[in-house]
Amino acid sequence: MVKFNRDKISTINKKYFSKRGVVLILVSPIILFILLITLFNGLYYGKIFPGIYIAGISVGGLSLEEATEKLRGSIPMSNTLTLTSKNQNFEIPLSDLEFIYDYSGSAHKAYDIVRTGNFYIDQKERLELLYAGKNIKLQYKIKEDKLDEHLSIIAGQIATEPVLPSIKLVNRQIIIDKGSPGEDIEFEKLKMSILDNLTNGNNVSLQIPIAKIDKSLKQAEIDTLENKAKNLIGKNITLIIDNLSFNYKDADLIPLLLPDSNNTKLNELLTLLEKDVNRDSQNSTFVFQDGKVSEFTPSQDGLKVNKLSLKTLLLERIENLTTSEDSSSTIEIPVERVSPKITTAEVNNLGIIELVGKGSSKFSGSIASRVHNVGMASSKFNGVLIPPGEIFSFNTILGDVSTFTGYKQAYIIKDGKTVLGDGGGVCQVSTTLFRAVLNAGLQVVDRKAHSYRVSYYEQDSSPGLDATVFDPVTDFKFKNDTPGHLLLQTAFDPKRYTLVFEIYGTKDGRISTITKPIVTGVTAPPEDLYTDDPTLPIGTVKQVDFKAWGSKVTFAYKVEKDGVVIFEKTFVSNYRPWQAKFLRGTAPVN
């Protein structure tokens, strides 16, 4: 029979409950803390946490809808923005800026504060909000470009152009105009002040910050300039490079004595010199026709003026002439030379043997300026040699496209519109070259289709065989993955409205195939859009954009050699439906 020791059991119970009491004492605060946090978080479930402000307005404890309405009531929309300068007031209608307060967006941003999903960080920051608080800016939407336009107009009414100092030689007399100061608004400072004002929910009249622009000469500077100019009378400087020579007489040099910050004449001189000296490197080219080379061009180094070095040298020589007895000085123009990739010595052993690819396109109906541009752009590619392994860039060969380089205005696709722009028609050339590259079986590296289907490119071709270019964002590139050089030849016929690209080289047994383009997802163009134009007389309708059907065009391109596929790619062109747009005259006829 087991006998129980009552004293021993009592002792064990005391120890057990004593330990449990200690545990409870230690754990209770933690449990209490967790309960408080849970209660706190539950209390603000679906609400913004306390201590949060938007533009100084407390939104803590409010739901998104309540916070939105409180903001709308506390910070009403204003109609105008008022700017002040001296005795002038300028009012900008906020509707012109498409300005609106984003009350809902602001409330959502406040709601997201301390809701990162990280429990520990969120709890810590929620506690900090209770004693530190947090103020965020009021969200808004505004067209900053519209604001810039208004500020530019205001600047034009306030600003006074400074008169820059000048010095010149007239009838062997030195004439110096010291210049006069001007004023202009501090554009960025004003803009930031406006945006900051709006984001804080304020709409007070703002003072326009004005900066004084003073580049006028002091008397001491005038005296120094006059002495130097007198010493330059009868002297000259000659700049030379290769077979080029540029001579500058005293009347040309004296205006260059002005301090650098005022020396517009020096910058003009250097810019003009660059145009005369700078040139691209020229590869030695030849035309392969009837089995022989019928045209030859020697190679030539490319030149680029080192403008900074030349500026330093020129100013040093001018300074020397003002203090010496020398009457002249000669400077060799510092340039960066770019060797041609193909020198004259290399043109007779490049492996230009036979026709390896050909592409063509038609452009009937093109306006005269577009035809001109197609001819000018295609001429850039005639005779170009492409070394093996090189990635050919259409834009690099094409160079600058502008009225300054001989191009005319014709229709181009820009910013989602068909507009007149320099070089319209250049894409006829890139499209034709793309077709020749496909025919030759070369590796296409970069090609993009036009935004919409253009009728010119479908006159003698299925859709989807076009390639657009727009320097510097869109280029057409392919790789010469043949063992030898490639020679490009172009044939431009403005009377028949045709362009042909021929690629010559050495055939290596490759065969290229393209599937018939598949047209899907055809969508009709939107209805014609007519816009009233007060600059056109009543009864006049002018079409400024042309309709086109939208579609998706797909074709597969495969290149095989000795039964092995060496390159394949599926080209997908997504053409948007395009709306015809017309301007309708509303101006009364006199």
C-alpha cells in the first residue's frame, strides 16, 4: 500500500505554482502589448492611421472616402494662379494647365503610409506617428508644358534683353560699345515656387523672381581692349589643315578680343570653321557593272575639329600678336582623324564578284519633295562597302537629315501624326534595303515597322515588308555574316518612281526564303475628323492626315546553308488604324 507524504506534495505544489507565477508575470506584458497592437490595428482597419496630415490637414482616423471629402472641403479648387512683378499682375487660368487636385489619390497615398507589409517596421512607424506625425503633400495633376508656355509668355513681357558689348574695326578706327544690362525671370525658381505652392494647397499671389543680367564692360576693361585692338591692326592669322586654308584679317580678329562670356563672334567663327573642315571618312568605292569596276573613288580620312583645343590656340595667338611685333601667325587646326575602313589599296581584293541580293519598291503619287528626298537619301548608300562581320547601321551611313543637308519637307510619321518634316521619304530607302537584305539572306539585327500601313510600300509588295528609321531612336541594322565584303548599289528612277538596291559580294551557298505575309486583326480606321481652323477661309477643307486600316502582319524568314538553318526570324508588324484628319476653314472671306 502506497503512502502519500502530504508535506512533500505541498512543497512540490508551491514550487510549481511559484514558477508558473513567474512565467505569467514575464509573459503578461508581452500578451498585453500584442493585444494593444491588435486592438490599435483593428481600430484603424480601413482607415488612415492617426498622426498623418495632407497639406497640414489631419486625416488620421478617416476612411478613404472621408479623407477625400475632407480635403475637397478644406482645399477647394481655385480658378486662377496670380503672379506679381513690380506693378504688374499676371493671371493664369488653371483650366489652361488642365490642373486638378487629386483628392482621392492623396487620400490613398496617406492610407498606404505604414502599410508596407513588414509587421515590425509598420508597428514601429505607427507608434512614431503618434508623437511625431507625418505631413505629405497634396497630390495634383498638371500639364507642366502648358505652365512652361504661360511662363514663357510672361517672361517675354517682363524680360529686357541685355545689350552685349562689342568691339569692331571700322575705317581703321576702334569702335567699342560697352553694352547694357537686362532682366529676366528666374524661370526654374518661379516654376518650383508655383508647384510647391500648389502641392501645399495654397493659392496666394506669388512674386516673380527677377534676375539681373549684366555683361557690360567696365571702363578698365574698355581701356585694355582698346590698347589690344590697336596692336592687332594690320595683322592676320591663318588656319590650315591638309589642303584647306582659312585667313583671318584684323577686322576678323579684333571682335575676338572680348571676354569669353560675351564672345559670340568667336563661337560663330568656330562653328563656321567646323562646317568647312569636318567630314566623314570616305571608303574607297567602286561600281561593279558588267563584270568590271566602272567607277573609282579614293579613300579619305574623316576629320573632326577639336573645338576646345582650337579655341585655346586661337586666343593664345591673338594675345601674342597684341604684344609682339609679329604681323602674322599660322595655326594647324587640331583635328581628330578617323581612318576609312576600306582604303584604296584594299578595293581590288575584296571579293566583290556577283549579285547576292536585290530589293525594289515603288512610290507613285509621291509629292515632288518626297521624290527629291528618296533620291538624295539613296545616293548616300551607293557604293558603300560593308566588311565581313560588321553590323551595318542605316542611320550611320545616312547622316544628318535636315534642310541644311539638302533635304526638303515631305510627310513623315511623328508623335502619332502625319506631318510635314525634313526628309520625308527616307523610309522608302530603308524599306527597299530591307527587302534586298532579305533576298540576300543576311542576318537582320534591328528592324521596326511603321506605325500604320503606308500605301507607297504596298504598290509592288505585300504588307509587312517595310522598315522605318528615325535617328536616333529607330534604326535599321543588319550583319554581314558572309566571308567577304559587300557592296551596295542603288538605282533611283524619279520618272518611273522606282528604287532598287543591289547587294554584291561572294555567294556562299546560302538560300533565303520568306513566307507569304499573313494579315490578321484587320480594323477599320476611325471616322474622319474635322477641326475648325480660323486661319483658313470659310469653304476651305485641307486634309492633314490620311486614313489607313489597322492590322497585324506576320511572315517567317529563314536562311539555310548546306541544309542547315543559319538564321531564322518571324517578323511581326502591328499597324494601328489611322484616322483621316481635315482642317475646315472658319475665317470670313473679305
